[in-house]
Amino acid sequence: MPRRTGRSILAILAGFFAVVILSLATDLLMHAIGVIPQIGQPVTDKPLLIATGYRIIYTILGSYITARLAPYQPMLHALWGGVIGLVLGIIGAVSAWNHPAFGPHWYPIAIIVIALPCAWAGGRLWMKQVDARAATQFLNK
């Protein structure tokens, strides 16, 4: 059982770090090319909408990775990753709420709202692949 617990933790961490690394790298790129203002400068809706878009994609990808690496119950693992994202999103929203440089209030709310649906979507993508493989193996017997 400890081995499975360790693999579960690693699966969730792998998905989490994929989201964090991809998001930070894309944020830095967007700052470098001028799409997103430099840190400390006010941010408007358009760059935050772009950031929300790639965060949705990265969160789905991270949840897919978590589900793929999970030793059992891949959807449950993906959703646990989403819960972690939800909690961190709430902490981030509370921390940044009264800081105008973090932009309009809709953005941290959007980050909170997308956490669980994106986690589900990533887990579902993996489950569809598993189902398709099982169907193919069944038909080839």
C-alpha cells in the first residue's frame, strides 16, 4: 500500500508541476513579447483573457498527466489535483483581491471556477483513451 500511495502522490505532483511550469514559462514569454505588462504594472482584460485560455489548456493537460500516471482510479487522482488547484486559487484570490496590479476581480474568480471542470476534462481524456484501448483489444481477440 505505501508504494501505491507514493505513486499517487507522484502522479498528482507531476500534473501539478506541469501546470505550474508551463504557466510560468508562458507568463514569462508573454511578458517578454509585451502581451502581458511587466510585473507590478496594471493588467487589463485582454491579456488576462489570454492567460485564462492557456491556463485552461495547461490545467487539462496537467490533469491528464495525473490521470495517466495514477496507479488506480485515474479520475479521482485528476480531481484531487483539481481540488488542490481550487484551494490554491482561493488563497491567491484572497491574497491579491485588493492589489490593483493583479487586474480585475474576474480573473482570480475564473481561476477558481476552472479548476475542477478542467481537472475533470483532463481525467476524462485519459479515461476515453483507456476505453478506446480496451475496445480495440476486445475486438482484436
